Amino acid sequence: MTTSNYGRAGRNLPAATAVGLGLLSLVTISLFADPNLFALLAAFVMVLAVREMNLALVVGLSSRMALVLQICAPLIVLIAGQTDAIGLLVAYVLSILAVLVFRLLDGQEAYVHHVTRSIFILTYAPLLTSFAVLLSFQTDGAWKVLAFILLTAATDLGGYIAGALFGKHPMAPAISPKKSWEGFVGALILQLITGALIWQFVFDQPWHEGLIVGFVLLLTATVGDLIESMIKRDLGLKDMGNLLPGHGGVMDRLDSLLINAFFAWLLFSIFL
């Protein structure tokens, strides 16, 4: 198979930029049109994400169990949108019980392997995504979700620019060789500026609170990206899929956003 060299980014940047802007536009339209529409969009993305993770993570999973996961994943998200954090917890626990029970039908072999990895999939994708949906139904929810997405994107953009220009000292070479400490500093600078501006001009709150939120989301976004890199390294994959040109799979685009969705929900609840 022929491969292309896209430089230090390791990506087709024009395609990645076009896809990224298109996805951001779609999310923004759904957010400001109706949070229920955003919840439906998130649920659909979870169907794609779970299918992608099934293929990568769980060896020998039956079609019955794959269907159970693809039903549970969007339901977790949709129930979160129609209830609250307690409703999300109930939906998540019921989904775990569904995995434990339905997997009994496939026999003893690899039961623990299938169950534990299936629960991991439900935790890593739909559970964390649901916190963005919870956020969207709050007062000024559309702006809150857009803010956390922009803060996550600022981490990626600042890190990429500084890393490409000045990166010499790898941050975690065994996990993600392209990440550098210079990139981290660039991400920090852009993130703090973005956080302060959003807090001051979007939420009309003290700008220094935006610095705190931006700094925490920088740390969690970086950890989220490293977690995704570790998963792919463990599985021997460059990307989790190939659905999104320039990005890879759905999970490759969601990596930092998943962790940040929970912390944004928590931090925004404290500061806003």
C-alpha cells in the first residue's frame, strides 16, 4: 500500500483542516438550533465510535454482542440528555448489566475478555461523551459546549505550531513521539489566552477564572491524547479507523474531547 509523507504533522493538513472545520460547523449548528439535535448527533457519533472500537479492541465478539453495544451506546447519551447526571449513571449501569447478561449466551470462552473490553468501550466513549450532552442542556449550554471544544482545539493548535517550529525535547517518546515540551509550552500560552478571552467576553466572568479552567483543560486534554496514543500503540495501530480524511477514525478525533467533556462539565458547574 502506498503511503504519503505529510511532514512532521504526519497528516494531510488541508484535508484535516477542512474536515475539522466541517465537523465544528455541524456541531455548532446543532448546538444553537436545539440541544436535542446535538444529543442526536452525539448519539449517532457514538454508534460509529463503538463500531470502530469493537473492531480494534475486542477479538471474537459475536454479532449479538456488537449489536448490544451499538444499542447501549446511543441510549446512554440520549438518556443523559433527557434526564440528568443520575439518569446518566442509571443508563450506564444498566448497559453494563446488559453486557454481563447477554454475553452469557455466547458461552464461557473469552467471557472476561469480552466483558471487560466491552465495558471499557461504553465507559471511554458514550459515558464521557454524555457529559458534553449534559452541559448542552444547561443555561447557555451551547456556548459552554462550544467553549470547551475551542479550549481543547487551542491545546492541539498551540501544541502543533510550537512543536513544529521549536520541538526538540520529546514529552513522552515511548507513547507519542511527536509530542514535545516546546509544544506543551505553546499549547499552554494559546490555551491561557483563549480561556481568559472566553471567560471575559462570552461568559462575562472574571478573566482569571478562565486561566484556571484553561490550564486544567490543557492538562486533561494532553492526558487524553496520551491515553488514546497508548491504546493505539498497545493495539499496534496508527489510527483507530479511516472514516475522517486527515484525522483517521472517529476516536482519533474525539481523543482529547472525551476526557475534557467530563472536566468541562465539572469546572463549568463550579465557575459558572
